[in-house]
Amino acid sequence: MTRSYLALGACVLLTGSAFAQSDFQPRQGEPLSGLTANELALFFEGKLAFNTPLEVADGVGPIFNDRSCGNCHSTPAIGGWSTRAVTRFGKMAGGGMPFDPLDHLGGTLQQDQAISAPCQEVIPPEADIIGKRLTPIVFGAGLLEGIDDVDILNNQANQPTGFVGFSHMVQPVEDPMGPLRSSKFNWKGGTATVLNFSAGAGLNELGLTSVFFPMENAPNGDLAQLAMCDTVSDPEDLPDSSGRTLVDKYTFFQRYLAAPPQTPRSGMTGEALFNSVGCAVCHTSTAYITVPAAESALSGVPVLPYSDFLVHDMGSMGDGFVEGAATETEMMTRALWGLGSRTAMLHDGSATGGDFAANSIAAIVAHDGEGLASAVAFQGLSTADQGLVVDFLQSLGRAEWDYEHDNDVDAFDWFFVFPDLSGPLPSFGPDDPGALSDVDQDGDFDLMDFSVMQRAFSGNL
């Protein structure tokens, strides 16, 4: 039986044309569809740099959090998330004084590694607030940058009563004389472009100075200690023989990463419930269209990240830190795409330790401030309806035919999806397991879908 289906599928691949109207979604960590040969080469060159550990001679340190971007952005593929969390510290507001980031003592980010013991940074005793920040994904970063600021400002102008989210406007480091831009990155906003994100993370996480950030972070703010520890002249990130710096390469890789898939693409019953309890007020369920870009693969592309990209007052779910215009209780709405592959949620990773359903529910229930009414409404749903919402959330980041949800399509997945191979009459809806295989969204898993699966397959049938 299996061989017969394979043979028929091969015939469809050779003679069919309708299947060309549908294709599988790139999996997490894969490049955008439609890149030119040169852009694809830049993607893979950037991926290699992103995942290559830096040595002292390359510019790592003297204080840093890891030696490569890929060490932290690793799950379920390079460019993803990890349970690696960085430590933030500062001094809470009090006695008439505002929050103090303790910049003079190396705050708010602790770099927990050093090229030598004397350089090691510690949390100073003056710090009375210490928090963790989980590594976010960077999949689809170029598409996020391409979201029109006008659309984000429209989100700001059209909020329901009781919502006062705002766009965190910032100056891109690569365009210091240009207009302010709406933030698309970081837990509290503060970064609008992929290059700015790459250069900032290069300095703060790797210790890599560049033309954009030419000054090293001093261990606990001690410039004398920095002078003793820093053995490489700044800026360290200089162009190579191709004329590209590491920051350039990091940027190309992230810019050309595909968005996380969503399966089924047409949504699920749980999305309507997600909307009904108010989650979509901030995690908007309407697609954006990217602005024109130099690359056709990034121009005029519909993207559905499930975020309004506004900073909201989240009450007790805030992290206690002030960053730019974002105060202690304020956080930027995180894009939910890719959520289905996470085993820890929220900015500090505190929603963890259970299965996906338990972690998702814990994250929703933790919402406070402007998110409190939605959290309460979600808790008022029946257990079955809560399960439908969780199923929808788990579809964000899931590839077609990926039964085991491990970001590939292999023989294990085939074993479970094979029984759904039927058609051509519609036989299931978006909430049914068979929808995982319905790439053309016509209600069945037929030979047209199977022919696309063959190209998506990452193992041996």
C-alpha cells in the first residue's frame, strides 16, 4: 500500500500542475522563499557566522554572555530560542528617586562570562531588583522590520477603552539623523531594525565592538579594569575580504530567515475563542503587509505575527525595569508566531515545567494590568474551550505534516499522517488531526498534498 501511494505521488510530481499553486511553509530556521541566489548565499554565509564561536582575537569579551549568537538562539533551529536566560539588575525607585539602572556599576545587563577572572562582572550590592530575560526567536526578523510604522501607530490610535499601549519610538543606530521608528524587537521594545538588533546584541552579549557601538562594556563600570582586560583594539568588527563585517553577516542571516509556519494556515476554532476573550486586542490576529524593500522576498508580504507591537502596562507581569520610554510594569506585546515549539514562556521563562498546554495556560493566567480582563475571561471558558485555544497556540510554529512537532517531516511523522491520505472529497476540518496534512486547505489529504509532502520530507520514505 505504501509503495503504491509513493508511486502515485511520484506521477503527480512529474505530471501534475495544480500542486504548484500550493507549497509547504518554510520550517523554523529555513530561509525566506523567493530569495535570489545572491541573497541565499548571504543567508548561509550569515548563518555560519551566527553560529561560529568567537575567540578573544576576534573580539569576544572582555565580558560577555556567550561566544556565538547560535549558542543562545538554537531551538528548534539556529535562530530560535533557548532556555538560556540573561540576568538584569538595577535599583528600584524609592525615596523620591526614580529607577536607577546602575549604569555606573555595569547595569542593567550582567555579562556573566569573562576572558579572565579579574574581569568577571558581579551583581553589585546596590542592586535590589534582579530579573531574568529569556532568549527570544529571531525567525522572520526581516519581515517584522518591514511592518509599516503607520500600521503600528494605527494600532496605537484604535485601542478599546482601558487600553493605553504606545509605540516605543527609537532612533535606529544606522540612521542617527533619520526619523524615529516604531520598535519591533526586544521585550520592552527599544529596537526597530535588524541591523540595530545585531549590533547591539553583538556588543552586549558577545562583547563585540563595531562602528555602531565602538566602546566596550566595562566590568561593573570599572574603566581601569577594562583597560587591563581589553587586549584588542576597538572597533573589533572590521570588514573582511568580502567587505562585510560580522554584524553585516548576522544581519543578513536574521533578515532572510523565514517566518515561523502556522498549520493549519487558515486558523482553528481556538483562534475565534482567543479573539472572543480579548487576547487579540494586543496579539492582533490581522495580517500586516510589509513595505517595499530592496529584496522582493521581503516586499509586500503578508505577515501574521500576532502582535500589535505596542508597549502595555502589564501590572505584576512587568519585569520591574525601566528601558527608554517603557516603565517598570510595561512590556511590549511579543509576537506569538513560533510559540508552539517553546517549553518556557513569558519574558523570564517562569511559565515552564509542564507540557505545552500547562505552560500556555500558566502564561495566560499570569497576565495582569491591561491583560487581566482577558486572563479572567479565558479562565471562564470551559476546559474543552481552553483546550481549543491551546491547540491554536500550538499551531503557531508548526510545519505541515510535523506530527511530532520537532520541526521536520520524517518517517515517524509519515507513520502517523499516512492513515489520513485519502481524498479527493473533503473529509476533515481545521481542528482535525488530518488538517496537518492539508497543504492546499481543501479539506482532505490527497495526492496533491502528498506530492508537496515529498518535497518537504527530510528523511527517507
